Amino acid sequence: MKQIYFFLILLGLLFLTYKATSQIQGAKGSVSLPDKGQTSVTQKDIILQKQLWARLYNKIQFNNSWILHTELEVRRYIAPGRAYQSMLPRVHLHHKLGSDWEALVGIAYFTNTQPLNNVTEQIVLNVPEIRPMLGFEYTQKTTGRLNLGHRYWMEERFQHNYNETSMVLSNGYQFNFRARYRLQALYTIIKRENSKGTLKLNVSDEIFLNVTKAAIINTFDQNRIYVGLNYGFNKNFIFEAGYYQIYQASSKIVGKFYINDNIRITLYYNLKVKNKNK
């Protein structure tokens, strides 16, 4: 039964990925413009980029039900070296609903360097973005060394308005609602009882879909495919390095897409709060 469930989930994810990336791979297509209906796309502009993402991920487990996650991340272009985004921080509180399910609520603060996707220009403005979020995560335990994870997130994106000519912040925020689903497979290559020397393969695929029509030109936002290796120094410190390939549609220009080849490194630090009353 578990195998059938996983197979159906995999088929659904592959279908969503195909529908998403068909906007990039197809010769022609159409997008929904706010208040203008369907507009056909006859010419595409695909921009290739390379980035480095460095992240610190901390988990604090208070008890068997509550876990606090904190993420800090800096994202930069590799050539030439230039800031892309900073996530300072993302904080989300998880509550276990059972042995496999977790509910979460959180918020993230981003700064987007402008012009965001013009690598050759110098940074002239850092534009803030606030992202409240809700979600569910399901860990599908299988026999042997493989674990599957399903992550369902909903993000409210409040992007600060700015004047693109004078490059100064202006009053108010632009709002967009975005849905995310990630399927992750974590396979243990080398297993150790004390976690020191444990090596795992991390493979995932995540799709992002815009929900708010008034703020965007494409329902499809992006798709992320990730492959990485996860090494445990001990049960508290884990290092991971991997490759991210991101297909992303421009939020402002019809028919423009970005393909990002990214290297991502992550240091995980897990902390468990001891209960002195025991």
C-alpha cells in the first residue's frame, strides 16, 4: 500500500513538473496577464545564471511536540560575484500531530538586491520582503535506509514597493500568495549508531505556484531540483553540500525565464532542550 501511495505521489509531481517546465521547453505558449486574459508567447528569452547559496539551519527541540526551526541564508552570483538575496532569518515553529505529521507557522524576512537579475550591474537598492507562512510536513518512513518527506507550504509575500527609475523605496507593499510542494528522498549510504560519519544522499523536487492573479503574470513561478550529500560530524552537527537547478519564470516580463545552476552548502545544528523536572 505504501508503494502505491508513493507511486501516485511521484506521478502527480512529475505531471506538475512537466506542466511547469513546459513554459520553458515549449516553442510557444500562453500566460495569464492580470486583467488582460490570455496572451500568447511567441518569443522566449532564457537567461543562464550561476549562484552560491550558503545556509545555517538550526533546530531547537523543546519537547516531543514542539520544535523551533531557524534559517539564515546568503545567496550570491558566482561570476561576477554579486549579492542576489539574503534571508535573515526564516523562523518557523513546528507542532507534531502524531508520529509522521507536523503543522507549522512562521515568518521570513528577505532582502532582494536590485536590479535582481542583472548580474553585470552594481547593487543600487536592497528591497525588503516579508513572508508569513503556514504548512504541513509528512515523513513517510519506509523499510531499510530510505525516508520520504512531503512538504506543503503556503506563503504570503509582501514585497516592498520601489521606484525602478530612481531606485528608492516607496510606500506600500505588493502582495502575492504562493503555494509550494516538495517531495524529498533521503537515503542513508553509511549508517553509524552515534551519527558520527553518517552519510546520506538527499534528492528533492519542489514546485512553486503563484495563486494571486493580480500580482503576477505566470501561475508557474519556479521548479527546484536538488541533489546533495549529507555528512554527520555527530548527532548535533551535520554538513550538506549539493547542486540546485532552478527553472524560474520572470515576474515582470512575459516569455522570460531563468535557469540557475546553484551550489548550496548547509550547516545543520540540532539542539534538544533538557527537561530539568524529569
